[in-house]
Amino acid sequence: MSKFSDCENYAISKFLSLRMLGFKQAELRVVAVKDLNLKVGHAILVVYHKGKIFVLDNQIKKVIDAARVRHYSPVFSINDKYLWRHRS
């Protein structure tokens, strides 16, 4: 995958990789967010694991606790089965 690929491609690739590694669909969500700093749309992967929520983002080099990410506003989330619309 090119280093200039869209964020959606990264989020979906991570989603599929973790599904293949045994994560359940209920533990994973691709989330479309609005970046409040840059004022643009973005996509990330959110993982629910052992009672915690983690963000996997191609713009952040490490897996990070979701509570530490404050510059994103979620718009909608998807997984294998569901679509969630977030309201502000």
C-alpha cells in the first residue's frame, strides 16, 4: 500500500487484518470523523479490547487510548453488521 493512500484504505485494511487475527466484529469499528484541527473528514479504526477503547490512526504512530484523542468528532461508525450515526 502506498504511503499516500487514503485514510479509509488504512482503516479498512486494519479492520480486515484484525478480523483475520480473530477479533470479533463487535470489537471493531471504522469511524468517519471530522478533524476539528484541520476541519476535514478522516477515517480511523476503533478497537474495543479488554474493557478499553483504542484508536488506530494512520496519523498517530502508536495505538492510543481513545480518551486521549480529543481533536476528532465522530460522524458515523461501521463494522461487518451495523452502521451507527453519531450526533453532536
